[in-house]
Amino acid sequence: MSHVSHEVEKSLKISYLFSQFPVPTQTFASSDIDALLELGHIVTVHTIKPRNTATDADTGSPRLAERITILRPSWRKAKRWPALIWRRRSYLRQLIGLITPHLKGELRTALVSLLCLPRVLEIIDEITRNQSDVVHVFWSRQAALVLPVLEKLGAPTVRSSFVGAYDLVADDFLIDIALRHSNAVFSHAEVNRAYIAQKVPPGLPIHIIHRGIPLPAIPDDISRDESLWVTASALTKEKNVAGVISAFALARSLRPELRLVVCGDGPDRDRLEQLCRNCGCSDAITFNGHVQRSELFAIMHQAGVFVMLSKKASERLPNVVKEALWSGCFVITSNSAGITELIPNPSIGQVVDPDDESAVRTAVERALNEDARSADERRRRAKALIATNFSSVANMRNYVAAWKQAMGNQFRPG
């Protein structure tokens, strides 16, 4: 993890840039902003995409939208884009010059980026009016196009970018732009450092700060049902919920009283429900659909075992695994990149190759055979690890320290 000095908190005006906000599968973004608000900072959210009424109510954080300003594109504001484009035509030429060389090799990404330029210009104006201390790009996608213009303007603001799971898979010119025009770069897993180091300007520090989660209190009188298993993810093939169902079917063949709750929704749901019938487990498996974060926490607090066997290439230290560890579940998870930063040894949780039936079976048997004393000790160790390394407030305090460090640093990549 990056170590930066902590100083007396001074309130910062922070512009957070997203493709879209909120997104139900990215509640960690809301956790970051919640933590910044708790630390006394002022956050404005700017999005490339318009409002999504289906997801607006689900920030993963109660009433967050009432406590921040969220600026999105709209048809009403789009009427002013022709005048904006003319007024900011020098910015437009600069950005077109950055994008068009990639039309041949990365056609789709380049075309989408060109279409986003009016909104990018609008965000630049919003940031300028806001006089932001920090402009932070969350995911290095089209919103990163704001950064080179701010740099050329000599804007007195820290330009920072987060390079995460989706960016690593995309590995395109947008990431290069984000890293080349930032003066603070963040990622959430040490395993990502080598990739980023190849792309940043020489001497630019890379801050590896784990993605944190809120740490809700767990009632002392919680009644844990060891026969209850839970998984939570989007229902897509790459998330491999089918593997979870197969592991559960194996466990249920040994303990018929077991039940599984599947939280999440997606295009693979029909196939998964058919798999449950084929496994003879449909009466023991409940599909809850997408649930609010607070509801998921409540289920985890009661469950005995949490299983996640994702094969998604962009998986990095899944937040839902952190939440399961904090909640006290026996965790079985796949060996995704960097997972040992979260589960360093089997005393915390079981890390398996989801394609290794023997390894999955061994992990399932360990979950079923764990005695009460071992379970108490595992929960104590897991909670201590999460509290120390994965608290959203503590980790966003590290972000703030890094931003302030950048403010006082004369280095400017260029």
C-alpha cells in the first residue's frame, strides 16, 4: 500500500468523474464518496452518460444523492452544445488530435470518444466554475479526456486517475491518456503496479490503496444459520455462478439441510435456474435478484458460508468478498489476480481454482467440518484484517493525503 503523510484535514473540493453514476454493481464508488463526505470534503460528481432512472435510487448509500451535486448531460443542456463547441474549439482540436490516430486500431473506442467530446467540454466548464482542488477520474474511460485539457490550461488543480479492473482489461489509448496527464495515479491492488509503472511518466508516484468498504456494526445477538449459504454477483457466464451452484450441490449431497441464496441478476438467470433443476437443488436455492447493499449485509451476517467462483478477467479483490469476510462468513473464492492481498492464507478464507473440482471439494468439506472454536478464531482474524486494510474511511484518508502531497509537489508530468 502507498504510504503518504497524514496532515490536519483541510476541506477539499473534489470533482469525481464517472461514465455513469450510480451503477448498482459499483456500490464501492458510493462508499468512496461517503467516506470523503465523512472526512469533511465537498464532492461534485460529473458523468459522461445521462441519468439512468432505473438505477438512480440505488447508490448503495442511503441519501447519498441528497448530499452531493451530480452533474449529468441532458437534452436541455445539449441545446447549448453548438455554442460550447465553437467557444471551446481549441480544446476540441486538441482532443480530436489525441483520438483520431487510434481510429484504425481501436475504432469503436475512438468513435465513442469522439461522440463524447461535447460532454467532455461541458465537464471542463463545470470543473472550472467549481474551482475544484482535485479532479479524479474513476475508471480511465472517456472521462479521462478532461485531463489533457486541464493540464494544457495550467489549471490549479490536482489531476488524478484510478486505474482498475476494467481499465486493465481494456488496455487502450484512454488509459494512456489518463496516466500521461495525471499528477496522481491510484490503483487498488499491488498486482496492478507493474502494468501501471510501464505507462506513467518517469518519477510519477503510483499509489496502491486498497478499495475499502463501510464497516457496519454486527449485532452481538446475531443468530447465524450455518446451513445458509450465499453468493452475490451479476448473473453472467464469466461470473461463474454455475460453479457456485455445482459446489453447493456437492455440499448438499453431504448435508441435505443446506440452502443457498443467490443475490444478483443478469442474462444468465434462466440457464442457472435450469441448472438448479438439473442438479435436483431447485427447492433449496432461492434467487433474490438484485438486492440493496444493506440487505446483502443482513443476509451475510446470518449466513454460514459465502461462495464466489468468478472467472471474470477483470476481477480484482472483489468488494463482496470483503463484505463476506467482515460479516463472518466462511469464504470460498476463486484465485483471481491479487486475491492473496485480501486472503493471505487459509486461516482467513479458502482460495481455489474454480476449474479444479478436487480443490473445490476440499474447500467445501472444510466449510462443512469447521468446528465452533475454529470458526470464532477465523472470524476474529478476518474482521481484524478488513478493519486494518479495507476500511473505506481509512483508505480514502490515504487518497486525501496523496492528493495533498501532489498539491505540494512541483512535479508535473508533461
